[in-house]
Amino acid sequence: MLKEVGHPSVELLELQGYDHGQMAAPAFPLLLRFIRQQGK
């Protein structure tokens, strides 16, 4: 939704090979990286 309305701080990543139940663990490092980058 944020990307759709043009928010400047949005990344859309698709993790290949994971469904909704499996994507949380591989997504956490990506989330932490994004949060650290936004804090700079």
C-alpha cells in the first residue's frame, strides 16, 4: 500500500521459494537491514 501511494521509504522484496507461513524467518534480516538504513 505504501508503495502504491508513492511513499518514498518503501522496498518491495519477493522471497522466491517461500509461502506466507515460511517467509518470516528469512525476512527478519532484510527487515533489520531496512530499519538500520532508515535510521541513518
